[in-house]
Amino acid sequence: MKALTKYLDVKKTHFIALGDFVVEILTNRSEDVFGEYFSVAQYLEKDSVNRVDYSIYAMEMPSIPVEIFEFVGQDWRSGVMKKGYYVTQYFGKPVAMIHYDQTAYLFGENLDKIVWRYHIKMILTVLGYQNNQLHLKASTVECNGHGYLFVSPGGQGKTTIIHQLMELGAKFNCNTHVIVDSKLFATGIKSNMRFRGIPKDSIFSFEKAIVGNIEKNETNVDPYLLYEPRNMLNNTKIDAIILNRKNSDGKFKLSECDRKTASTILLQFAAPIPTYNLKHDFYDHVECDYDAFSDIVNWTEDYIKEIVGKLPCFIMDVDVYEKRVCDQLFQTLFYMKGVN
């Protein structure tokens, strides 16, 4: 490790809140390149930080010294990053990743994308597991005191639904990452919201956005620039699970969902190991121990079944760009019975 010290030219340190966890990002870039992913509310002042749960050194450099690669481990993720493959569908130039315990060292270019697309997901999942809490890819809002967990495959309009509900008076908990505990309390990660594929001729609007209207193209927006602080929740009690599907027929339909189906959808599209393809990472995380890896997978499945078993589950079909339909959705959630 001492040999790496000469390459750690730290110019700026960011303390990022991930719910109740804190990640320290140390970078050699003087400008903030992480604001594309993290909201202003996630940045903490150093004096307010009592502990750091994970540290990431992100050292941007166009050419990586050969000496650094000598420290790269034999784990699967470090190996594929050396080849320029990072996570899911993201490819790029080779990156050197070295990690010890609760610290990761990154050397290469465009490291902010790797921190967000890989490390944050892995960190939330590991820290959640260590604290008997489940990290999910899901959205949560509160309507009239009722907390709703929205789950779906990508591209089914979760972000759009959340925003439409916020425009109508809901309270925001999270858009992408949430930590759920055994008592069904959801702690939202206040990362930026990514809007994409919004038809230019739709009624979709940002009328109540603090920053004013926003162009209808793919963009990352800080939720604290969209919604009033009084409508932002640190956590909410989940009262129902909604599996949403986007349609374009101008209709709204909500029907009860079989719990076995709900468990399967959560496991495949919300649980991080299958959703983000982290199975190799967790296998390495437990030092190639098959029993320990199996314990994590089984724990995740059992946790999901326990959550689903305690809550009413629904399948929702909604045209997210039709104002009348969104009004109907909000009224349904606002006055829904039997969810408490």
C-alpha cells in the first residue's frame, strides 16, 4: 500500500450520505463531477460526519502506470475492469481497481461513472446485509400517510410515476435506491432522478418544480431542485407493494397480485445481486466460500418473502403521460383502504 501513496493526489474529499450510511470519496479532481448522480442533500460537511462506512479513492489519470496494476487483486470485478468492462452494459477504457476491507482505490478515466454504476450499488448491498437491511432497486412515495413501494423492470416509468404523484401532492422518499428494514421502514437514498424518453407532445410537466420547466429529454435532476423540502421524507413505512407497467392506451388499472408473483418480481428486478449482476462480486466478497454465498442469496430471498407476506401487493397498468389517468392513480393511492 505504501507504494500506492505517491499516486494518491487528493484535491477534494466528498462525504456522501447514503441513507444512514456515509461514503467518503477522495479525488484528484478539483471540480465536482459527482453532482450528476448525488443530490445536494447527500453532501455532508466534514464536521457533521461521525463515522465513514466506506472510502473510495478516485484518481483520474489518462495513463495508468504499470506498477499500479501489480496491486490489482484476482477477484472477478477487478479483472474485468482491467479489460474495460465495468458493470451491466457499461464499457470503457481499462481501470485499475484495488480494494482492502472498506476502502477501494480506482485509477483511470471517467471514474465518477464507475463509482455510481458499480460501487454505490455494491456498497449499499453489503452495508445493508451487514445491518440486516435489504437494499432494493425501487421507488417509494407517501400519499395521505400511506407508503408505497414501486417495483418494475427498467423502462416501465417508475421515475415518471413518482414525479406525476409529486406534482399532485405526494411526498418523496426515493426514486432508485431504498433500504428496507424488517419493520417495513424504507430509508430512501436521495440520489438524482433520471428522466428519459418523455414524449415532447405529452402533458408531462414540471409545473411545481423549484427550478421551473425542464426540457423533455434524458436528464438527471436533483429532487431537491424539483420538490419542496417539506415534501421530502427520510423514511416512510411501506403499506403496499405496486408492480407497475407502462401503457399508452390512456387507461388505468389496479388489480391484486399473487404474493408468489410479487416475490419473484422483487427478486429478479429489485434485489441487487440479480438486478445488477453482482453474483461474482459477492462470491469474491465472501472469499469464494460457497456456503457463505448461499447464505446471502437465501437471506435475500427469505427477506423478500417476509416483506411480501406482510403487505398487500398490486399490479398497476398506467398511461403515465395522461393527466386524467395520473389524477385517478393519485386518488386511488390517496384513499386506498386496507393498506395500514
